[in-house]
Amino acid sequence: MTEKMTITFVTKNKEKKSDIKKMLGDKFDIQFTSDLDLTEIQSLSVAEVVAFKVKQAYEKVGTPIAVSDSGLEIESLKNFPGALVKFVNETIGQEGITKLLKNVENRNAHFIAAIGYCDHEKNPIIFVERDKGTISMEPRGDGWHFDRIFIPKGEKRTWAEIGRERKNIDSAFRRALEKMSHWLVEKGT
Amino acid sequence: MTEKMTITFVTKNKEKKSDIKKMLGDKFDIQFTSDLDLTEIQSLSVAEVVAFKVKQAYEKVGTPIAVSDSGLEIESLKNFPGALVKFVNETIGQEGITKLLKNVENRNAHFIAAIGYCDHEKNPIIFVERDKGTISMEPRGDGWHFDRIFIPKGEKRTWAEIGRERKNIDSAFRRALEKMSHWLVEKGT
């Protein structure tokens, strides 16, 4: 029996932790940490933000590590707010987003989930997945910020109205995790 | 005659270069550089972004160095966009800002200029100055992005309409430079 490789995930999100354990727990020894105090760079691109963070995380920890982040790209706003979702939440909020889209026909948006992985090779690998959708006319439902305005493709309700459970069925985060899992297994670390 | 201390400014802006030479050229040997490829962190605070940048710049250059940055804080938008002006310009633009302020009574805003200085003490000192003003109903005039929507206190025209010359008379950037100059002279480096 070979020993499992340890991968540390930087997250304090309970649902993500549970997804990660389910998806990777058989093949890897999963650890969690949340206090690395990572710098987020100014970029619309979630992949870029994650790449910078995971490289930094590896420098601090020195063992295989993964970091995730998410964002929202709205087509008619030239991909605003992208990775800058936190600042939008703290300032103009979801109401600001729907106000910006008032009288705008194209309401297409993508929810972006990215996971970055880095090990001794110091070459961050980024796994990005997207969920297609549209932005609602007004924020609706109770939920985590963008869940209140994001209507996934084929639905009429926002993620907040659908509820977390349904969201997880086809979440971009889980697909990105799956990609990473396949990649790691193939790499045979 | 003592030799003047050399300070390198990270800027490629011609008007800033001329301001810097005029203000500090007598007392210091001023050099310019523009290719340091500095990382901008995700923060609404211009002072925080500048502090991070100038520390990084000193690590790359190893001699006294200064970096400047600017931002716009809109009161009723909880200081959005702050230091994230570049991304607003590239995405929702000035039209986005005026749309967000539609039917909003409080149009107060501050233009923020910050200069960060760092030397062998590795303790970045940040000089921040603000110009009070309001946001116009629509972008007006030809000019650098936020100049088209920022009306300085006591004026009815936007900075773009007033023109650059007038703007420089009391610009926050020049006042921040002055602060830095006094501080450096007092410090007696």
C-alpha cells in the first residue's frame, strides 16, 4: 500500500470542504488551512487571481497546495465584475449590478470557478469551469451574494431561489475539482 | 556642496514627471522608470495599493523610490470604485458610474491621489491628498476617464471641461508631492 499524497486546500467554506473530501478523499490525504493571508491581485480574470494566490501559498507552505476562487462575468458589462466580486458586494451590491443592466437586452453572464494547484514544480496549474446563465431583473431569494441575481441556463429562478442543493448538482466548482482530480491522477504524483 | 540624494519615480506620465521635477528637482536628483511590472492588490484603498507597490518597487530597485496612484471614492456607492478605477474604465466606464447614481441624491465624491515612498528603512510612507467634488449627471468634456464625471467643489464644470491647466492648480497629486518633499527635507536624508 502506497502512502497517499497530502494536498492542502486553502478554504474555510464548509460545503467546499465536504465536496473536496468526497471528490478527492479516496486518492489523497486532504488537509485544510485558512490563515495564509494571501494577496489578491487587481485583475478581472479569476484564473489570474488564483494563479498568483496559489504560487504565494506554495511559497508559504512548501507542500502541494490548492486555492479556489470564483467570479461573475457579465457579457454586456465587458466581463465586469470578474474576479472583483468581493468589492462589488461591499459597495454597489447586487442592486448595483441590476441597475447597470437596466434597459440592457443582453443579460448573459458566466459564473466562473477556478482552482489553482501548485507543488514543488512551482508552476501553478489552473482549472477553470463556467456556468452559463443570465442576470435577473432584480435580486431574488435569500442567499450568498451573486446567487441572488444569477439564473442558470434552463432555469427561471435565481440560484438563491433554487437553493444550494440543486446548485451543487452541476456546480462549476465541482467540475473544476473533478478536472483537477483527473489531472493529478494522470500525472501520477 | 553635498551630493543630492537620488529618488526614482515610477511613472511614464509626462505631466507628473514635469510636476515632480519642478517640485523636487532643486533638492533631489530625480530619475524616472516605468517598467517595474508591479503587482496591484485588490483593495478599494488607494493608500493600500500604493503601499504594496512601493515596497515591491524598492525590493526590485534597492534605492529610494516613489510610486503614485489615484482613485475615486463615491460616498453613496460606499467608496466604489476606489482604487479599482482602471477596471471600471475597462468595463462599465463613466457611463456605468452615472447610471449607478441615477436618482441618487448624494453625488459627493473624492478624488484621491497617493504617493508612496520607500527606502532602505523598508517602511513605506504614504502621502494621501483628496479633492472634494461631485459626480456629474452624464460624462462631459474630452479628457482622461474620471475627468469626464468629476466636478471639483465650487465648480459647475467637470475637470475635462475645465481643462488640464486649471486642474493642476490645486491638484491632489501636487499637494501629495509637496507633503512628501517637506517630509524628506525634514527627515534630512
